[in-house]
Amino acid sequence: MIERPNRAGIIAALDTQSPEQAEAWAEALAPHIGCVKLGLEFFVANGPQAVARIARHRPLFLDLKFHDIPNTVAGAVRSACALRPAMLTIHASGGAPMIEAARRAAEEAGADRPAILAVTVLTSTSPATLSETGVAGGPAQQVLRLARLALDAGADGLVCAPPEVALIRAAHGASPLLVVPGVRPAGSARGDQTRVATPAETAAAGADWLVIGRPITTAADPASAAAAIAAELAA
């Protein structure tokens, strides 16, 4: 399983359907990042063989957000382990039996198993969106509720938005691995993210890994953009 970085590390989100583009990014960014993230867009377009090709460059964060009945999720985790991901996502809202099944399936891979990360509330989700789905109390309350459920059920860590990092650390200490999307360098467009912070702010709150996509991949020079973020984190 992946080791916790000494300071917050960068996961580059390679959100594209093109294997050629993803590999070019992975090669250029490798000196400045700790992991590459491939998600549903890439996986559905290209399948596992293309994922394995990109994962040769840096450790893989496979962000497929499994959410189904426990038996189906366990089978999906077993299949995903063939790609040797360092981290793998499931939805915390799938409930304790699903999370437990995912953890048991991952453990079948032995010492090289992926860290099972439970996604709490998506960074694009606003209080209004939660209310529309019947969840009262806002994102922070729901994140803490799901964090407790997921960690008690055996998840290795959590995926949360920047504003919830300090809340989770206060509630659960240093143990959970926290992987945080919605990170935007100062001056970057928010895009479809509603709960964001800068890399330095997110790291200071206690994040282990920062997931950063468009601020890097849409830059004129992605490698320079990644290097600048790495320098900000090292300062």
C-alpha cells in the first residue's frame, strides 16, 4: 500500500479520453508529482490496458468511485487490483457492508493492495444539491457523518473537499489518509468546483495528497505549472 508522503504530494488528474495525451502528460509531469489519477472518462473510453500503460510512469490513483451492492463492489475491486493501483475509490454512501466488502477484496492482493478511499461529498456538491437529494445539514455535516461510517467500516482514507480537511483531522486525528480534489492555485478558475482552496491552504489543513487537474493540464506548459505548485508546497 502507498506510503504517506512527508509533505502533501500532488496527484495529477489526467482527465482525457486520449491515451496519447494522457501518456504525454504523465511523462512530462513525472518529476513534479507523486501519482497520476485516471478516472471514469479515461477508463470507459480505453479500458484497463490503456490504464496500465499510463501507470508505468507514476503510481496510479484509480478513481472509479465504485458504488453498488457489496458483492459487485468486491468483484470490481478484485478486478481493479490486477492494475496494481496505489489507491482506489469507492463511495462512502454505499454503506458499511459495501465498504467492508471492498476492504476484504483489496486485502486479497496482499502487501501491494491499494488503499481503499471512501469518497464523502463531491467537491461539486453544494448545500442546495444535498438538500435536493434529501440530505439536511450541509456538506460539512454530511462529510463528517460519512467519514465516521467509512473509517469504522475499514476504509484506509477519505476523499473530501478542502474545507472539510481540518474538520476530519480534528475528529479522527492523523491516521486517515486524506486525498483532496478541488485544489485551485490562486487565480485559477473554479470550473465546476464549489468547495475549493489553494494548494498551500489545503496542505496546511492536513491533506496528504492534492488532486489537481485542469490548473495543470490546461496550462501552456503543464510541467512548469506542476513544478510551481510543488515549489509552493515545499516552501
